Amino acid sequence: MADRHEWFLKQIFRHRADLQRYLRQFTSGAEDIEDLIQETYVRVYSLPNYRAVDSPVAAGPGRSVLQGRVS
């Protein structure tokens, strides 16, 4: 579990500010943005094969790693 947590912090969480900026394009409510971020984090953290995500940023907005891997 420690490996997953470390991966999440280094590869996903560090992009939080970018994710917030991206989401502001679609909603203005700070609470909505936080809800969306939390939902995204839960989905990414629960990926069965999280190490298959080589570059979270490369997936980019609209091409999320979540689309093909989480139902």
C-alpha cells in the first residue's frame, strides 16, 4: 500500500493545481471543483493496475487514463 500511496503523491497529486485550473473552465463553483477532484483521485487511486499509468499528464484533458480503465 505504501508503494501505491507514494506513486499517487508523486505522479498524480502533484498536478492538483493544473487539474483545478482545467476544471475552472467548466464550472465556477469551488465546491464543485473540489468534488470533481476528489472523485478523480478516488478513481485513480483505486485503479487495479495503477503502475500501467506511465504519465498522467500525457493522458491530458479529454483523454483521461480513467476512461478506458475504470467503469
